[in-house]
Amino acid sequence: MGVNGAGKTTLLKLLNGEIQPTSGKVKRGKTVVTAVLTQEVKELDDVSDLRVIEVIEREKRSFNVGGKEFTAGQLVEQLGFTNEKQWTPVKDLSGGERRRLQLLRLLVGSPTC
């Protein structure tokens, strides 16, 4: 938290490797995988013709969550996409549904931070 212009976004971009520091250096671990949930949902533009379930299945078909195995369909359903809604093209989703799909897509990418 901080006032506008304090450098919050710049700090996050430095940590994510999106920009380079003007002085000094940023040291990141070799196994660090970041995930960023942006305010826009432009990350879904490249999959707008795919259906919800297809977007997640592109990542993996099954997932281990808390020691339990879930299919992509079960995982998507846990995030509020009914069986019918799973077959909706991404371009036809509401803003909130796109945001949930964006979040799920980031999480199944197995970020470390």
C-alpha cells in the first residue's frame, strides 16, 4: 500500500522481470515462477475462440489439489462454471467469469510466488 506514484507497480514489475533497474540489480531464484493477475483480462484474448474447459485442459488434464486428484472439468466446476458453462466460448463469458478463468489459468500454471 502507498500513495500514487510511490513505486508499488514499479517494484512488482522489477520483481517479475518485466523491467530492469536503473541502478543496482535484482536477484531472482532460478526456480522462481511468478504469476500476475492483471487488471485487464487481455491474457485471454489468445484463447477467446476456445471453450472454458479447453483453456484449462491446455495446461493439464488432471490436477492434484490438497492430495486429491481433480479433472480439469471438476476444477473448473469448483470455480463456479457449471457443466453447461464449461462449454461456453471464452469470448461469450461475462467480465466476472473471464476474471475467474484468468485466475484459474494462472493457478494451474503452478506459480511459486
